[in-house]
Amino acid sequence: MSGKRYFLDTNAIVSLLRGDARIALKLSDAEWIGISIISVIEYLSYNKLEEADKYLMNSFMEKVDVINLEMSNDRLIDTAVSVRKKGRIKLPDAIIVACALLHNAIFVTADKELFKIEGLSLLRI
């Protein structure tokens, strides 16, 4: 294990579950992989999602940590608010980025809008 921690944006999850070998190779030596419940909702709410895709996501969720939203998680709330204000990004993105920051993880994304966020360690796909 490399000790690397990764947090996947929704687009990274989609790419990985579609078989992107580059992402799979990067994640193969990860100590920890996390995703947000926001990404789970975004993925599962895609209107053309097939049963096989749902099964794949459910299997994937068993192998990673899914970070939930809880009112008692003041650090997550405060960080998401700060990220949103500074970066002027959409609330779901701010929550996902805040999760990556709080878990000291490399954020895996293709979203160019999120490349500019200060203090965020990135793996651009």
C-alpha cells in the first residue's frame, strides 16, 4: 500500500465503472478510497441507468467508504460552506470537495471548474 488516499468525484466514479484503466491503475495501490453520498445520488438518478449499472454501483459502494451528510458533522458543513463561497461552485460539488479536504485525500475529477480550489490535491482525469 502506498498510503495514498483518494476521494472520487461523480465523473471519476462513472469513468471507473465504465472500465477506465488509468483510474483503476492509480487506485490499485490506494490505502483508502472514499466517495460522497451526493455522488451516489447523482449516479443512481441518471435517467438512462440500467439494472446492471445499479448492481455495479452497489458492488462498488461495498469496497469504498461512502461519506454521508449528517447535521452533527460541523466540520463538513463549515468546510462545504467555505468552499462554496470561495469557489463559487454548486452546492453538491462543494460538499464533495469538502469531503475530500476533510479526509486528506487526493481528489479525482475531470471537472475543470474544481481544479482552481485552493488547498485541494488533485488527480485530473
